[in-house]
Amino acid sequence: MKQHSRNFLLSSLAALAAIVSPSRAGTSTPGAQLAGAPPLNAASSGRPTSLSRLRASLRACTAEGLFAELINGVAGGALLTAWALTLGAGPLYTGLLVALPQIAQLFHIPGAWITTRLGHRRACLWLVGASRQVGLPLVLLPFIPIDDAGRRGILLVVAALGAILGVLGNNAWVAWMGELVPGRIRGRYFGRRTGLCMFGGALAAGFAGLLVDWARARDAVAPVLAALQVLACGFGVVTVQLLRRQHDPGAAPAERPFTLADAAQPFRDPRARGLLLYHLCWNAAVGLAGSFFALYMVTELQMGFTLLAVHGAVIAVIRMMVAPLWGVLIDRLGARPVLAACSFAISIIPFFWLLPTPSRLWPLAIDAMLAGIFWSGHALAAFALPLAVTGRRERPSYVAGVAAISGLAFAAATATGGALATLMPSSLTVLGMRVHNLQVLFVASGFLRAAAACLCLRVHEPAARGMDAVFTAILGNRLPLLRAPVPLPIEAEVSRPLRR
């Protein structure tokens, strides 16, 4: 009975993922593998996988993603900002705290070593599980008899440790998913999975925002944040159980240990240099201001955490709606053109932050709409591209290389942005217009994003279409499959035989 109930729950969640998606089966991903590399499907390790086992794993993966977003909603970036403000932190500390997940990307290289030593599934279970319980000390943080400076130190250590463990586990998870999810449905599957996850994350963030604002009126923010952390750790236990229900086609750890030569392989490969250069420049451009938008909304626009949560929820709902469409485009056109198109569009968003004031918040609606649409496509394409151009053996090192260089650039840019915000006066006059010092960072970030987007056009992906194909497909309505109903969850698409 218990087994039947668990299968029913996972099937229901997978069905909901299909309901929120208007797409259906299509052709395989262009350039889904390198010439001479083994196919990137569930049988790429040479071990046959039963269809029922694969479907069960995909259902569990969808449910795990939902609970992971619930964790982010009740203990993620906005709540870290609430912790920082409650403990009297300044812009530099707050920016550093929010940027920790990006800064920790540097640990993808040791993560690749751990992945090859332990195997994808085993490394992911231990590291991801640990990362989602490391926040337990924050439950006691409001009640420890020390000053706020000491509490800020504890918060920073806990957040850093959680970010590092999360990155180590994520390296194993990405390599695992490259083996588990068949290449021909990878874009659509993760598009639908992302849609459901965004829906759950939006609900959780809205609940957390309302609760924090209720607590602010009663001077009880810290205890409420501690209670939300208990909830996040509980969700973390659920995610580990769902991860255990997924199999690993790669199974055994690598026979040869991960070496420094493996870590350097992506940097020696001329095919990967364009991708690495793009991620270096893109994350530097985003990191310059990316950690300060929430701080600006709370401190300068005088928005409560409820409005902050509403803004995030609108972005999440839009991402939920459009993620499956981006998944179809990635499968049909390739990841690179989608990544390039979304990068150019995202470069426009920071300029809208010159418009809002405490009495004029409507420009944030435009920001939420554009961010929801284009960050959704950018995230899916950035995830899919390293998988599309690598084989099983080198995948951990390429994922590690991209993530490490991204984290390094983001960390350096965030530190630079925080230092500039601290050194600059709170307001400046530019071309006769008064602007806040954080708005200067927003505008600079916009120009740098546009420059980085140009580099995306040079990224290597075999058989990918040009960026113009993305706009032709969208504006010219060249995707008739998007108008068709979805009779079955995407797991049904794996019914074709899986070949070695």
C-alpha cells in the first residue's frame, strides 16, 4: 500500500508537470553529441535500462526538483537578505551573502574529483543531502547569547558551507542527469520539470514573504526565519528520499582517478574556449550588480518582503509558463542560439531599474515579465549546452570548468560591486539626473551583459542553428506543436527502444 501511494504521488506530480506544458514530442536535439562520442541517452554507459525503471526515475526527479524549489522559497536568497538586514548588515556583507552560491562554483573542480571517485549517484546523495541540513544551526541563531556581529559570522559560515556542499553535489547531479535523461527529450523534460519547480517555488516564496512581513510588525523576524529553516531542513529530508528512488545508468565509480590534467582539459580544448570565455564575461557582468537588486527593493524602494515575494512569484510563474517552450526550442534549434538570444534580451533588463521609485513601482512589472521569460530560457540553455557538447567521460570536468570560471568571475565582480557601492556616495548626479549608487551598478551591468552576449555567438555547438532561428520560430509562429494538446507525460516519450 505504501509503495502504491508513493508511485501515485510521483505520477501525479509528473502529470501536473505535463499539464503546465503545452509542448509534446518532437525531434532529437541538434548536435546532442560530439562526433565519435557515445550517444547521450540513458544507455550510454552500455548497460540496458528498463523503460519502467527510467520512467520511475524521471517521476522521482520531477518531484525532487519541486521540493528543492520549496527549500529555496523558504530559505533562499530573499530570506538570506532578511537575515542580513535583521542582524544589521551593510551592502557589502549582504551582497557577499547572496552571492555565495555563485562564488562557491569554484568548488566544482574538487566536485568533479569526488564525482569520479564515488560515482554520480553516491556523491550526489551524500553531498546534496548534507547541503540541505547544514542550515540547522540557524534554528538556534536568534537565541544564542552573542551580539549581532557574532551572529553575522555564524550566518556567513553556515551559508558558505551550504553553498559549497551544494556545488559539490550539483556537479555529481548534473553528470548523473546527463546519463539518466535521454538526449532526445532532455530539453523538453527539464523544461517541464522547471515549470513545475517554479510553481512550487513561487508558492513557497509568497508564503515566506507574508510570514516575514507579519513578523516584522511584531518584532519577531528572527524567530520566524528560524522556523522557516526548520521547514527547509524537513523538505531536504524528502529530497534525499526522492533522489534515492532514481537509478544511475553510469553506476560504478571511474576506474581512473580525476587528475589536474582532467581539470585542465576544458581549457585546452579549442571547442570549449568560446563557452568558457562567454561564461567568464557573462558572470562578471551579472555579478557586478546581481546581488543588490533585492537589497535595493527593500532599502530604497521601501518594499516589504511580501512585495519582494510577489515580484519573485511573478517571475517564477512566468518561468513556469515559458520553460517548456524554451525546452522545445533547445531540442529543435540547439542550446547556443537560445542562450545567445536570451543573453541579449537580459542585457536590457537592468535599465528598467532607473525608473521605479517608492511611489512608482510599475516598472518592476516589466522587469518581472522580461526576467521570467528570458532568464528561464537562459538557465535551460546554459544547463543543456555543456551536456550537448560533451561525452560521458569528460562531462564532469567540462561542467566543473564552466562552473568554476563562472564562480570566479561572479565572485570577483560581486566584491567589486560591493566595494564600489561602499565607496561611492549614496546618490550621484549623472547627466542632470539624480541616481542611487546601486543604480549606477545596474546600468554598468547592462552594458557589460550586452558585450558578453556578443561572445555567445562564437560558442561551439555542432549542428546548432543561428540565433535568428529563435526569433523566427517565436515571432513567425513556426512551432505548430506548441498549439497541440499533451495527452501523456513526457516520461511516455521514452517508450522507443533505448540503444547503445
